[in-house]
Amino acid sequence: MACRKKTKDPKALDEIQKRILKALSELTEPAGCKEIAEKADLPTPKVTGKLRGLKNRGLVESPVKGKYVITEEGKKLI
């Protein structure tokens, strides 16, 4: 009998995604990757990569090109 790998919940957030959402929730205006990275104490390239996935999941949105805000769905997960 083959072993089954435990699959991750596709809706679960990793620690970096949680830190990004928390940082966005504390910012009062749309923020760029660098500002989010500084607030979350993360490297900017890591934030840039994770934001795409968060946006695709509807947890953040971009009201202005290059700036992000947390959505109501995103707020529910922090």
C-alpha cells in the first residue's frame, strides 16, 4: 500500500502571507511592495512574489498600479 503525502490546505496561508496581510491591515493607504516589506520586516522580493498569489485569491487588491490594500476577505484571515 502506497503512502499518501499529507496535502496542504490550499486555502491556508503561510507565515509570510499572514505577515503581509497584517502589515496591510495596519497601513491606512494603498502601499507599494517596499513599504509593505518594511512594515512586515520581510525582503521586498519575497513580498512582491507573495502579493500576486494573495491578489489572485482575492485577499488583496490593487486600486492603483503598484499599490495594494487588504480586502474584507483578507481581513477575515488575520
